[in-house]
Amino acid sequence: MIKGYAGRILTVNLDTQEHHFEPLDEELARLYIGGKGYGVRLLYDLTEPGIDPLSPENPLIFATGPLNGSVAPQSNRFAVVCKSPLTGGIGNATCGGSFAYALKRAGIDVLIIRGAASAPYRLEIENDEVRLLPADDLWGEGTYATQKKLGKKFKHAVIGPAGENKVLYAGIVSDERIAGRTGVGAVMGSKNLKAVSVTGNHKLEMDDPEAFKAYTKTVRKLFKEHPVLGESMKRFGTGAIVNTTNGRNILPTRNFKYGHFDEAMSISGEHLEEHELVGVKSSCMHCPVTCGRDVEVEGVGRVKGPEYETLALLGSNLEISDLKHINEWNYLADDLGMDTISLGGTISFAMELQEKGAFDVGVKFGDPTGLSELIRNIGHRQGVGDDLADGSRRMSERFGGMEFAMHVKGLELSAYDPRGSYAQGVEYATTNRGGCHVQGASMYLESIGPLTINPRNLKLKADIPIVQQNLGCAINSMVLCIFSTYGMFPAAIHNMSPNSFTHRLLSRLMENMGPLFRGFMGIKGKPMLWWEKWLTHITGQKMSGGHLQEIGARIFNLERIYNLREGLTQEQDTLPSRILNEPIFSDTTTGHPLDQLLPRYYKLRGWDKNGVPTAKTLKGLQIRT
């Protein structure tokens, strides 16, 4: 077995309460790394087309990668893969905390949950021991209480009431982190599985442990001295992005009607640090960045604070500027086990429906009254919460308002308005799981990073998403935190004045790179970045940026083939009507120019004009269908 892998897959059948171990497929590990990539390959192979995502036929796949189980910073994340009940296509999410480390210590690379239990159960794994135990006493409990009752000997992945009630954007929680997107928690709830708890004493074998150890010390020092990973993220968390996006007119406001929020400072990471933080900042296992915020919620105590997406989508997008309310709603969503991105997007859509007289949700923009109760009702599918629990796409099909339902493929948009970030818009439209940024984060290379190019011309706007989506697939298969990519630009560039001649020159050069950009990223040379070197030291296989681009393209195209098989076609590669047609800048008369960029994207991907990967592309990427 390749070093870095435990070498085992565990399959648990909830119908029969049987389980079995089998060897990890080495060839698939070479082709797909692990994590999301290996999970997508299994999902494609294990399921028939057209299954109901909430039926026993939909497997729930927990997958680790070769970096998991090590002390590499930002490496302790796991991937969850299944068919999404929210989109009907590929479903996946990743989560930090400590569960991935424990799963690898139990000697398991991939855990496959099949079937459905007839009553609430929980799964307990300790090395070779696998136990299914009744969970009636935990059913109905929030994610905080559930993990507390389960104790500290094991590491846990659990659902809350939202998963139990099959809210279509329910997530799976580990510690205070959440695999939030695409409804993976609803799939777990449909199986009557409340929790998975793991522990073990297996050790991760590496090809060159001494080189890994020495290099990891170097990376820790790099992270500590980096202006983003070691300074702004440590001080302000991801909330530092609020003022950046607001200044560039891409902060979602009033259901994406605007890109600027006058009271943005009040929900920023800077304001959070000064007025709301309590105690020591938190991090996932072995991570020195400590991007987690701890806040005090009245009647609850000290809990994890909100990330950027939550600050934006439960803040500016609802025109709410009171951090204490946002802290409370973030806690409620975490405890119920819900994705705050889809939650905020769906609530803002319902608010606009109410303004137009189409749906009485009982809450309105700019007013926090009733929102806590509404969030609880969504998690328990009570009252109007039952409608909101299905997401904005299904609501628009019932009540109208499709032109301002802010989703792609059924997944609500994350908190970057693509009218001011054209590459991000292409990414939203084409990303296989729907309107999400962490499958590529094109906006970082385009509009919010240290070398921002003109975000509203067409240069490089179809190229950046391809490179970033490929990289995102590889990172989510290692499995590594997407925040690692903040360090791709060295400190010297971050510290450079944006008004300097050198900065303007570098930005202009990047903007006009064209094919050189993709060509450079595809070079199979020496390992350059930390994840490439870690993979090489751990597995013994030479990994460079070019290798990861190829593997990422393989994963991305397999996801595309899965979606096509499930009926998601070129028609779903689009953006909401509001984004396409309504301007947010005074010097424009329309929205995002997707129609001008999508044909080039398809061509560069090796797809035909209908967005279908060609036989040549599939063969070149060694994709078996």
C-alpha cells in the first residue's frame, strides 16, 4: 500500500447491521488521491442513476486523504460525499475539527454507510471493533449536547435536529466545525444515524518521515510570519474579508440586490475582535492559524463565533448589523446542524417574497425580530419553517420569484457577488455542487487577493476558474483546508502597496497572461508549495502543481459526468436572473456577462458546446464511465 494511507475501507450496512473491511484500491488512490476524489469515484460506481437522495440507496461516504492523521497544519479535515438532496447532483462537503485524525487512527481511509436503520442508531468504531448502538436518548438533541453526552474518548461526527428532520441544507458537525453544504446532514438523518464516533491507535506510515518533520517546521514558521495566515486570520478570522468585499462592492446586501452595506464595519472581523471575542481563539487539530472566534451568547455561554459567510449572509444580506444577534443565529444554526450560507440565502429570499406579497414569513429586512424563532422552526420543520427547510429553489417553484432566488443548481450562492468578480461568476455557474466558492475561490486570484486584476473585464475570467477548480478538487481530496491557498502569495506581495508601480505592473502582467497562466500551473516539475512537498514526503510519489492540476481535472470531470447522468445539464450552468441582468455599478447597465465567457470555459475544459466532456478528454484523464 502507498504510504500515507491506512489501506482499509469500512462499509457498514444499517439495514442488516453488518459491516466488513476491504482493502483500499491503490490505483484509485493514485488517480484520485483520497477524500472527495475517492468518494466521488465510489459514489459513481456504487449507485444507479436516478436514486432518491433521501432513500437507503444513497450511500453516505466519509473519506480521508494521505495528509490526514499527520501533524501537517490545516490537514485534519474529512470529506463527505453523497447524492445531494438539495441539488439532485453531486453532494459533498468538508469539515475540520478532529474527526479525520481519529478516523485515520482507527485505521480507516474511507467509511461507507449504506442502507437505513429502522430506528435511531449511532456508530462507534475503535480500531477493528465496530458497534451499532441505539441512539433514542440522543435523538432530538442539538449537536453541542450530543457530543458532550458522547464523551471525550471518541471523536464525533453528528447531526442535530435539522438532519433528523431532513432539512435539505442540514450539515454534519464535528467539534464546532460543520460539513455544511449540499445537505449531507439530511442524508445522514434519512438513515436514522445520529452520530459516528471513532478512536484508535494506528500510526500513519510515511515514505520520508524525517523530511516531512523538518519541512513541517519550515511551514509552521512560514504560516506564523505570513500577513494573512499569521496576522489577519489570527486576529480577525475570516471576518477580515467583510470590509474588503464591501469596499469592492461585492458584499451581498438585501438578497444580493446591492454589493455594499453602509454598516459593514459593525459586522466585520475587526469589530468582532474589539467587542465580541472572549477567551483564547480556537483552531482545528494541529493548526497554528487559530482562525476560530469564541463569543458569548446570552443564556448559552461561550461558543464558536461566526465566519465571514455567516456575517454576510445572516448580516448584510438581511440588512442586519447587530453582531450579538448574528452570534446567536450562528450558534442556533450550528446546534441545529444547518449550513448558514443556504440558511441566510433562503431567509433573504423569503423576506423579498414577503415584500412582494407572495409569502408571509413573518420577518423583514433590517429587523431581527422573530428571526431566532424562525431559525428554530426551520431546523424542526415547523410552521413556515417547513417551506424554508427546502431551500430557495423549491420555494421559488412554489411561490414564484425565480428571478431573485439566489442559487445555482439549487445551492444558494456564497457571499461574493459575481457582478464584481466575473471569474467567480463563471465558477459559480460551472462548479458541480452549485453556487459555492470553496471549490475554487476564483475571487481570491481576481478581486480580493493581493494581486487583484480588473474584475470586470473578460481577460482570464474563463481560465482562472479552471485552474482554481482543479486545485480545489485536489485540496479537498488530500484533505486540506482551503485556507492554505492564502499562503500561495508570499508576504512580500501581500505587504506591497497597491498604489506602487511594482504592484500595478504585476497585476497587469497577471491579467494578460492568458494561456501562459494555465500552462505554468500545469507544469509537472519539482514540488513547490507545501501541500505538494507534504504529499511527496508522505506518499513517496512525486507531486507537483502540474500533477495536482491533472488529478483535480480528473475529479472535476468525473463529477460533471455524474451530474449529467443525474440530469443536470448545460441549462443549469447559469446564474440567477438578478446577477445576469441587474447592475450594481453605476458605470454598467447589466449584470454578469456569463454568456460571453461560458463557451470559452467549455472549450478550455475539453467539453463540447453542450458542456459534455469529449471522449478525448475522458480518455486523456483516465476516467472510466
